[in-house]
Amino acid sequence: MREQRKRVAACAVALVLALGSFAAAENFVVRKTGDDVDTVGTLRNALFRARDGDRISFDVLGTIRLTSDLDVRQGLRNVRIRGPVRLASALRTDAKLSVSGDRISLENLDVRRLRVVVEPAASDVEILGCRFEGVETKLHVDGARGTVIGSRDRPNLFQRLKNNSTAGSCFVLTNDVDTQVVGNVLRGIQSTIDLDASVGVEIRGNRFVDAGIDGSPHSARIVDNDIRLPASGGRGNGILIQESPSAPNPGLVEVLRNRVRISAGTGAIDVIRPNAIVADNVVQGSSGRGSLSRGIVVGAGHPFHVDDFEISVRDNRVVGCTTAYLLLTSAARDGGRTGTLVVEGNTARRFRTVGMSVIGGPNADVTVRDNVLTRGGRRGASDVAALTLRAEEGPVLAIGNTVRRNRMPGIEVVADGPVTLTTNTIERNRGDGVLVSSGAALFSADANTITRNAGAGYRLIDVAGAISFAGGNVDDNDDEPVVLEGTATLTVVQ
């Protein structure tokens, strides 16, 4: 009986403590625009007095101007700061609002001429329904974990941001972990999201106007965003992701299901990374005279720093760019670097100069499969082929591609390594069906359909390797099925 009474007493004490803790949660109402910590009713006083679980709301007209840094302090948890209210730094100050606590929520804040910094000590901070606008206004997530910026039903607005001291972005993620940027609206060049060594960042369902996504994250998912670059002279790229010099073994970058509309002088998607998946994106470009717009560029123009890189570019659609696709794997660094590049199921229409250019370096295994390139080129014939395959040493396989009705040759092969063309359809192009030049130590053509082109079926120039043809249909072209030019010394096997 005594033990039972002890247990009952312990439960009663626990209940009292729990009720006391619940009752202790306060709602501080900010009614004054001043910035004095000793004055009840100011924001600074409310944050000084706040404890875990408290709420801060506002019943104030005008702008609260911070005269010095204001910190949602480390150790504070589960505090909700909810407007509407306008916050700014006082004139001739560089004050900032810092968040160092855990599970802090900033909601419905109108931020003007103020830096908001989510500090490294913070975790699971939410920023919902806020407005960031104007000169010297900036959001910086600096090393924090689990930050959520926006949601589908509570987006943030970033517009007309400008940093007078630099041309860089006013929306920066640095060394952050598992940040989510969801459903926001971003307008203006300096509203671009800048990723610096971010890990596990997800940028999903945002709308960008003359803004986009830049940087060198360790790993990232960029999914279902809508990006518009309305005019040349503004932002240069919709999505630009580069290899990070500080991350020798970068993680995976996925760029999926984004829609990018670009104008003259701009590029849609550039992913300069060794491990990347770029899939199901739609690019609407400008292919007018002098536009110089780029669709999708993936790979690297310099040697990768990793072994066994994997790049997949699949099921994208590009319409109306000067260059639709440029896909690269550069030379190996320090020897022994290997990897694969798979380009599959992509389409390009109404491109002006280049439909698809694939460049494979040593030790790169390249597969170009089931892509469709059609109705490209300028008025009059072009010397540049719709599909160009370049390989230094590694094998290149082009299988099942369709190259049709372009104002240029169909496929050009420039390779020192083995190249295989099989079951491709190349027809009604203004030039040769297939042009092979410079090296091609081993060239194999199997079961291709090459018809009604304004040139030869195959034109071989200065080729010094073994050539084999098997099956296929090569007829009704304006020139011979096979034409040899230059110093070709080869063996033809049919």
C-alpha cells in the first residue's frame, strides 16, 4: 500500500509539473515600434523574456527598426514569431536578425533593408509567408540544419533585392544541411538562390522570374520549378550548378521536371558535375538571329576529380535554342578516372546551330540512345551536323536515334576511339547522312536507315581505321551511299 501511495504521489507531481509547464507558455504581443530591451511591448523585450514554447505576435502600426543585432538566442526552442509586421534596420546601421534557436518559426514578416541569418547553431527553423524586398535585404542560411523556407500554401516572396556592395545573390545557403526551399516566388537577378557547399538541399516548386539557381552544392535536388528569363542583359542562366573545389567527392545532383523559358543571350540548365541526373525538364528557348541561347549543358569542361562518375541525361525536351544539348566528359585527371555518360530519350526541335553535341574523354563510356533531333538549322545549309559525336579513347554507342528534316548534315563522328552506330534513322537532312572524319580507329555501322539526305549516305574523310557496315538501308540520297575523301586508308567490310 505504501508503494502504491508513492507511485500515485509521483504521478501527481509529474502532472502538476506538466500542467505548470503548459501554463507557463506565454503570448507576447508587440505593441510598440521602439527597440529598447527594457520597454515592455517592444520586440526586443519580448525576445529577451521569451522561453521555450512561447509565442510572439504583433499589434503595431509602422516599421520596427532595429538599431543593433537582434538574436533569437541559442537554446530557445519552439518559439513562434508571427506577424504581420514590417522589420528593417535603422538608418546608418547594419543590424541583422539572427536565429540561433531550434524549431523557431518566422511567419508573415515584411523584411526591408535587413539581413536575416539562420546561424550554424540553429535547427529546424521555418520561414513561412514572409516578404523580402528592397536594398540591403538578404536571407542567409549559414550552416544550419533542417531549415524550411516556404511551403505550397505559405510561400515567401523575394523581389527587387539588391546588395549595393556586391553583385552577388541576396538569398544564400552556405554549408547548410537538409534545407528545403519550397513554393516561393523569386523576382530579380539578386533573388537568385546561391548554393555554397550545401548538403541535401531540395529546391522544389518555386517560381523564378529573371532569377534562378546558382552554386556548388555537395548534393541537391532541384525539382518542379518554373523559371523565366525574360530578357538578355539580365540573368545569364536558369540553373547553373558547378563542381565544388572544396568537395573532392561531391554527391549527386538531380535536376528533374523543371520548366525553363529563356530569351536571347541566356542559358537554361548548366550542370557541370561528375555525378548528375538531368531528366524530364522542358526548355523553351529563343532561336532567332543572334540569340545565342543554350538549352541543356551537362558534364565538365575540365577533368573530373572523382572515380566512377555517372551522368544521366534523359527524357528532356528542348525547343527553339541556338544550341539544344552540349554533353561533355573531359579528360581523366591523374589517370584511371572512369565513368559513364548516358544520353537517352531526349528531343530537340527548331534549334538554330547545334542539336546535340556529345564529347567523351578518355575512359568515358558514352551511350547516346533514342534521341530525336528535328527541324533544326538556319536558312540555307550548315556545315555543323545535328548530332556530333566526339570521343578521344573511350567507346561511343549511338543507337536508335532519329535525326530528321534538319538544315544541316545528320550525324558527324570525330573520334580516335571505337564508335558504333546502330539502328539510327537519318533522313531528309540538308547534307550528308553520316560524316566520319579524323581518326575513327574502329567505326561500325549496323542496321541504320539513311535516306533522302542532300549528300552522301556515309562520307569518310581522312579515316585511317577499320570500317564495317552491316545491314541497314542507305539509298535515295543525293550522292553515293559511301564516299571516301582525303587520305583514307581503310578496310570496308559489308
